[in-house]
Amino acid sequence: MVALSSNLLYSAFFLYLIATFLFGGAIRDKRKQYEKPNKWAAVAITITILGFITHLGYFVTRWVASGHAPVSNMFEFITAFSMMFVLAFILLYFLYKVAILGLFTLPITLLIIAYGSMFPTDISPLIPALQTDWLAIHVTTTALGSAILSISFIAGIIYLLRSIDQTKHSKGTFWLEVIMYTMVATIAFILITSVFRGMEYEAVYKWVDRKDQEVEMTYNLPSIVGPNQGELLTKGKMEALVDVPAIIAAGKLNTVIWSAFTGLLLYGVLRLILKKRISSALQPLTKNINFDLVDEIGYRSVAIGFPIFTLGALIFAMIWAQIAWTRFWGWDPKEVWALITWLFYAAYLHLRLSKGWQGEKSAWLGVIGFAIIVFNLIFVNLIIAGLHSYA
């Protein structure tokens, strides 16, 4: 069953890849795509739906194999989030019939799946606190809400690529390029992790944690930062250059640092090849967009996703917290960032509806909101120690 689950995920990945190229063909048609989608788009969305069904098959078969909702570690949650992301796209596609939305959504989906696959994929028994139906209720609802909210990022990027003048340097071009670098750094993480995984690189550290217990940590990349007063047990491996406090997950921070530096290297190579900013190279893909329609998609995704996120990340979370920890709120880092996310999108809706923040302002808010979601997913889960930290 586990092998079947993995094969279904691989199949979904390749179906999304094929659909990406088909959506690329759809936007090359200069006819009015927004009135009646062309044949390319029709085939592309059909294959996307097949990919989603296959992706859902992965989710169900892994659930059966593990006996619990497959959202209990980083690999499972990220692949579940990517599935919800595609579902959100499909729903909004049928509302608006905009092919370019698929051209940008599916590559991000591929990147998310590939990123998640870099984490351990083994099925592990749940700790007692997670052995409850609230795991599925809370986490899947939160993932769905976050995924629908994230479509505002896709709409925002499309809008900004088209609206910002790439012929001159500005704050807009700078921040767009920061976004492009972040995506490149994610690709770099996937590449560098795959390389060292192929080399079977391992370095083991021993140290005493905050509970005065002796623990070990395995590094799969050469150690730039290490645990506080940690001892390297593996001979012939690189010693850490800097020790970090116990509140920081040193191994995960080490991975982030590797991703950042290799991302810079890969970004530099791409700039040399393209001889222009990456955002400038992508801009021609957006030349036929309808500004008002793309802006409406960004707003609609937040309007739909916000109540779902509220239900999953706040209401269901507080009910489960009361059951598990006998308190509704405890200022755990994950709880704090869930609240920050909620407050941000509440402010988005307020500024949009009351202050008339539309167009470019709304697009930037969609991008910032996704950055908060990603920070919550990656840094809070991995770097900051807390009750919600994933293995």
C-alpha cells in the first residue's frame, strides 16, 4: 500500500508537469481566452484534474497504510497542502477560465511537492497527543484554507509581473526579484539535498538538550552551524563553524543556510544565462492578461479561503488545544503565527473593502500573505522549537 501511495504521488507530479506545458500552449493563443478557453486549456485542465485525482489517491492510500490522516510530519503535510493548492486552483479556474493561472500555479505545486519529498517519507507511529480525529479535522481544514489563500499569491505575481516596469530599477523590481530568488533557493535546496543524499552523507552530533537529556542529531549536509556545545561523533566530517542556542533547531537552520548560499549560486548562473532579471524574462508570459480579472481572482481567493482558515487554524485548533492541553491558547510559536496570518488576511479584506486597495496594492498584499504562510510552514515548524514542531 505504501508503494502504491508513492507511485500515485509520482504520477500526480508528472501529470501536473504535462499540464503546465499545455497551459503554456493555451496562453500562446491570442484569441480572447477569457470568453471561451481554447482546446489547449481544455486538455490542460482535464489532465490537471486527473493529476488531482491521482494525488487524492496518494492521500487516501497513505491514510489506509498508516491508519491516520497523513499530515503528521513535514513530508505528509506539504504533500497534503500541495493537493489542496491544486484543488483551490481547479475551483477558481472553473469560476474564471483563466489559463495563465494554471501556468503559474502548477510549477509552484511541483516545487512544493519536490520540496516536501526532501524530508523523511517513512510512516511513523503517532505520539499520543496526535492520536485523535482532531488531527485530520484541524490540519486538513487549515491546509485547505491556507491553499485557497495562497492563490492570491499566484494572482498577485501575475499582476505584478505585468504592471511593474522592468526597464528600470525600482522597489517593485527589487522585491519581485527577491521572490524569484526565493524560488530559486528552493530549487537549490532540492538539488543540494538530493546530491548529498545520493552520497549517503551523514554526520552525527551529540549534545545535552534543555531537559538535561543526552540526545543525538544526524546531519545530511556538511555542518555550518551545530547544536550548542555539541560533540561531533562521526570521524572525517566537517566540524560546525558556529554553535546555536537550544531554542534553535540547529540541523534545520543548517539546511536553510545551505539553501540560501546555493540559491545565490544558482540564481547567479540563471542571471548570466538570461542576461536579465528572472522577473523580466517571465514578463512576456503575462502580456495578454486582463488586469481587472486577475485582481478579482486574488480577492476572491482570500474571500473564500479566509473563513475556512479561520475555522481550521483558530476554532478547531483551540478546541483541540483545550482537549489536549486543557487550555485554548498558550502562545506557542505556531499559535502565534496562525494568529498573525489570520490578522493579516483580516487586514487585507478590510483594506480591500473599506479603503479601496485594489490592483497593485492588493497584489502585493497577496504576495506578503503567502510569505507569512511559508514562514509559518517552514521556519516555525522547523527552526523554532515548540509544541507544533514537525519531525
